[in-house]
Amino acid sequence: MSVPLTGLLLLGLAVWIWRDAMRARETANRVCTAACADLGVQLLDETVALHRLRIRREPGRGLRLLRIYAFEYSCTGYDRRRGTIVLSGTEIELFHIEGPHEVE
């Protein structure tokens, strides 16, 4: 394989990884925004942050990226609580918020 072809393949791989990461983050943001609205709480900073990234083997599906995103929300506007959303590939595996989330 020639050097320019190798460089082009590496560039293509980097673009694919970046687009996949952005697609997963957009999915996590969309789910968190909708879930917080449904629960009547406010998603703080209006975004999620990547907390952990792992590779996991799933039976019948092969290797998949497991992304764990963290976010903060507020019930009253004066408190901060943490939540987590887990994506396997780009599929939602878990959505969790801590503590009671009733609006006072």
C-alpha cells in the first residue's frame, strides 16, 4: 500500500469515528432533552458530557462501543442533580436520574 493511500484511509477512518461520536452525542442530547421535559425538570447546560467510553462484546452483534454520558438537571432551578445515559452503539441502553424528581 502506498503512503498517500494509507494516509487517505487513516483520514477516512478519523472522519468516520468523529461522525459516529457526534451522532451518538446528538442522540443522547435529544433523549435527555425529551426525558427532562416529560419529567418536568430542567436539563442544565442543555447538553450531555461523555463520561466513559468502552468496547464491549455483545453476543450475536460483535464488538460495540459503549458510551456513558453524564448530565445535570434541576427540579427547582436552585438544585443540581446528576443523570446518566448509556448508549450501546447508537442505541439507548439505560437512562437514569438520581433522587426524587418531583417538581415542588
